[in-house]
Amino acid sequence: MQVEVAHGFRPDWAADAAVGAWMSTRSGGVSQGPFESLNLGRSAGDSPAAVDENRRRFAAALGAPPHWMSQVHGTRVLRLGAAHEHLAKSGAADGACNADAAITTEPGVPCTVMVADCLPVLLAAPGGCGVGAAHAGWRGLAAGVLEACVTALAEAAHCRPDELVAWLGPCIGPRQFEVGAEVVAAFGAGPCFVERRRADGTLRWLADLPGLATDRLRRAGLMQISASGLCTVENASRFFSYRRDGVTGRMAAAIWLRG
């Protein structure tokens, strides 16, 4: 679950009060056309000046500059600290690291992932000892990005995986995520896949991305998992969606330790 705030959401979960978390929607920015209005992605064709202003507004909402990764649907986890905070303030770290997850144990360093149908997953350790964020499309999810992030955060925060709490943000929902046999093969058939035969006889499946992520997190040891239940494809006025629109913007989810 989540609480709706101005131009975004914050998780309604059992994280420590020292943890801050926020996810943007598509509102509250200055971009135009298919990127209207708070597009945070640089690579889709939007005006660089508009993205700069949108990112300034996003950082202001967080109260600290986020570290932007170059996401590649992999499993690399960055551990962020004061050095990354300095780079983020200068802009030098923008997209400099290929990674799909980040953790930190230091205050004021937002771990941030961008999405436009993929699943953002935020993690928090007990006692405000550490936080993490992961970008989970089906490829990264199948490869183990969530397990890698859970392991890294638990080790850094000196806790057990079952002490972590997780929030699954808005993503493409199970009524809209049509996939082929290669996706089913990557996970193995199960209740998160529903057969759907097209009019031409082609066999496809509807996949439950949050369900697949929940299964992976539970196998990794997590017990406290909450999900937004919101579909990016079905909510055009609130969310960017690559599957729905093709040319579109990017949202971001961030988590940090308060100073």
C-alpha cells in the first residue's frame, strides 16, 4: 500500500521512521508532448533543459540529490556513500555506473531507480541501518537482481533478510503484461502466468510481475512485503508506460536514510 502525496507516492509500510521513501508520478514537471510532465529520463528524446528542471524538482522533493544509474537489466548492486553524494551534487555521476540496484547505510544518500513499466522495489533494514532500491524488469528479476540486493543490504546493515521490509511500486499489471514462451521459461510455469491465445492462434501468457517479485523475495527470506497494486499501463494520466505509448518519459522511486 502507499499514501498519495503531491506528485507522487510514499510507501505505507513498517519501515523505521529514519527511512524516507518517495516515488514520482508523471505530474509536477515542465516537459511537453509525450513526456508531459515530470519526465526524469534523459535517453528518450526529451529536452535536456526540461529534464534538468524535472530532476531538480525531484531532488528537492527528496531533500538530497539522487544518484542516477545507467540501468541495463542486470544484477549489479552499487553501495552508495559520501563519495557518491558528492558526485551526485556535481552531476558527474549521472548515468556513470551500469547497475540496476543500489544500497546505502549512510544518511542523505538516496538510492534511486527509474521505471516506465518495470517494477521498482524499495527495501529497508530495521532500525534505520540501511536501505536499498532495485529496478526489476523481467530479465533482471529472472537473473536475480532482487536476491542480489537483499543479500547486499542484509550484509551491509548486519541483519537477516527476514528482518527487511519491501515495497513494490506501480508497474505493468497482470492484465496488461503479455509475454512469450521465453519469459515463462525464464521463471518456470506457475500461477503467475495465465495462458492467452490470440485470434491468430498464437499462444501467449499474461504475467504477474509483482507476483513473480514477491515469490523471489519470499524465497530470499523476506516476510514483510507490500505492493501498490497500481498498473502503469492502465493509468495514463498518472504514469508513464513504455508498453502503452512507446515514446514516453520515466518515473523514479527513491529511498534514503534521514540525516
